[in-house]
Amino acid sequence: MSSCCDPAAYQATFGERFARRMARRYRKRGLDRTQQRMLGFLTERGLDGATILEIGGGVGELQIELMRRGAASATNLEISTHYEEEARRLLDEAGLEGRATRRMLDIATAPDDVEDADVVVLHRVVCCYPDYERLLAAAGSHARQLLVFSYPPRNLVTRLALGVETLAQRLRRNDFRGYVHPPQAMVAVLRDQGLTPRFHHHSTAWDVAGFER
């Protein structure tokens, strides 16, 4: 198994059409339920003046809501170039374009190239990355205060969904693969980075875990 995400496969999967769909959904409906739970965990602990680092933040809708609730700035790390146009539009519409930085970088392979932040966020990212230990260790080491991430629980529903998605990608000749990593092992990686679990929400499709230093 590769230890990092294949950028070409990732870009083929998360293209411009996908980015437009995500931006359109956010404009129409706001954050999804999983994002709302992540936002709730962070806002309860205070965001005034906080710096945000979101890994794989896509079009940046969660960052926008965090800044609207008091965060000072946000940095987004991506390995797909296709989100950038929609992300800039959303920031401009929100009047926040001067407070967000967007970079093309894989933190798992280049952790020293990323500055620490008060808050680190990973929404539906771990399931796209084969080496969860390397990714979460890098993410955890950059969180000065809080970290929150979402991931698919290990159950029949997610395993079936993953199987269908894997077959579809193979038919498209796309090497992108999704993963359902062991939850307790992921928590252990973040504990090793000095983070303590403070929040957990379980659902059929997406779990949310929040940590504090």
C-alpha cells in the first residue's frame, strides 16, 4: 500500500464538477450535519482570534463559518487544484478573501513546511488517505489547542459503500481508493501527539472526534 495519496487519482476524483457541486450545496443549504457537529465542538471552546489549519478543506466552507464565529485566519492545504476557483468565489462572497491562505501541499509528506495553528480540522480526509498514522501524526503535531476530524465508522453500511465506490473507480480506470481505518488506532495516534479526546459523535455514515491539548 502506498503511504501517501496519489495526486493524479485525487484530482481525477475531486475535479471541477465536484467542486462546483460542493459550493452550490453550501450556498443553498449551509454546512452539512457532520460539519455542524465539528463547528459546534470548536465554537463551544472559543474561537476568538484563533488560527485555523484545515487539511483537505475543499472549497473552504467550514473555514468560512469558523472565521464568521471569531477565528482570525485560516490556512487550507489541498492536493487537488480544482477547488481553487470556487473557494475564491466563496471567500469573496463572504468578504473574507484577505483572511484565508490556500496552499497546494500534503502535510503528511512535508510536515515541516506547514506552520502550527490553534485549531486543526480534517473533514472527510482520513478516509481518502492510505497512511492514516502518518497523516494524523502530522496533523496532531500542528495543533496548538484543538483538533477535530470526521471519519467513516467501521460497519456494514460503510464497508458496502466503500466496495461499490472502489468498483466504480476501477471501471473508470481511476486508482483513487477510499479507506475505513480503525477508529481506536486513529485516536491512539493523536493521543501520542499529546491530544486528549473531548468529544465523540457516532452515526451510521460519519463519526466526529474532537481533541484538546
